Amino acid sequence: MLIDTHVHLDDARYDADRVEMLARARQGGVGILVTIGTALDDSAWAADFAAKEDGVYATVGVHPERLDDWKDEDLAAYEALASKPKVVAIGEVGLDYHSPGFDAAKQQGVFREMIRLAKRHKLPLVIHQRDAAEDTLRLLEEEGGGSEGGVFHCFAGDLNCARGAMKLGFDLAVGGILTYPSAGPLREVIAQVPLERLVLETDGPWLAPQTHRGKRNEPAFMVSAAQKLAELKGVSLAEVERISTENAKRLFRLP
């Protein structure tokens, strides 16, 4: 069995065939999926969907690029969502300095609140980090953000970032990007990360693997990343499936 640790099942691109897409995932060996919150609307959707769907769990959080409408009173709503059944993490949260005009101070302030929320609820963190590795690691260290564990989702950083994240208690998630011809530097980093610190994800509907490049990504495609990881590590696909599943169950404390 494989576990997709990061997919956005609420996305409108799944509306026409969500039931069939989930069936394809299970037929392809993806037995558990974690659907991700990026703001109050999709966090509430994720929590409600997970509550009624076998094999689906949820995270709740606010993405650094969705802070335009952030209000301090939103924190109370996240407190309530974090207590819902089958909510297994706070995320995706973090810092993103990629796009022009970002507000670093606001991102950092909300990120600190999300870290504290995770600690209050004893939940791991799902970290989004783009062009902000130094500040992300610094804030996590200052806030004790690794105390409940967590994962750097869609990891694409360098070896220093990987080591810094693991030192703080975080695992790294890899997916379709690992299969891209241009991802040689990332593969070199992941080759040096212990398999016991890696989990698999799709980030669907984005970042389809090379075999499906240009198409909508979905959990059934995740085997491509698993195969590439097995190749990098010089182990069998079955071994990657076994270890990555154990890692994901540990990370999210799944039964």
C-alpha cells in the first residue's frame, strides 16, 4: 500500500470525477490519502470530507500565499477545525518569498501562530517553503515547531535545507518533480536522505510526473515517484512502498 501524504482533493479539477479518481487511486495501490487545507474554506471542506470518506484524512491551515483576507479572529476557526475527527496535521503553512510583493512580516507572524496551533493540539506540521529556507528553519527552531514532528512538503531544497529540516524533526516529501529531467540536483539531494525520513505525495492536481506531464495529477500516478525513489536508493519498489508507508503512518499517527 502507498500513502499520498499531500493532495488537494477539493480542487475543482476533480469535481467531474472525484469518486472515480479515488477508485483509480485505490486500484493503483494508494490506500490512504491526506487532503490538504490552504485556507478556511478548503480546510473546512477537507475536515468534512475526511470525516465521511474511508481512507482519507485531512489537514487544516493557511498557505502563505492565501493571507490577503487573513484576520486575527480566523485563528478561533482554525482551533475548532484542528479538533475535528481525522484532522491529522496543521498545514499547509510556512513561507513563500517567490512572488514579487510578498509581505514577509505578515507571513512570519501567521506562520508563528500556525506553529503554536499545532503545538496546542499536539499535531505535526505540513510545511510549505519556497525561496525562504533560512527564515522557515529559523522560525521553526525559535517556536519549537518540530516538537510534534512534521514534513517539508514537495521538497525541492538543497542539502543544507534537508539536513536542517531533519535536525528539527521533520521528514521530507517527494513526488512528481523527482521524475523530471531537470530535477538532477534534487535527485542528488534525495539520494543522500535516509529512506526512513522520506514520504511520498502527489500535490495533485499539480505536478504530474514525467509520464503524465501536462495532465491533471492524481493519486494513482504516485507510483511513478515511488519507482524513481526506488531507483535512486537501489532498492525494490516493494521496499519503497513498505518504508514510505511506515513513515507516513508514523508522521500522521495513522492506525
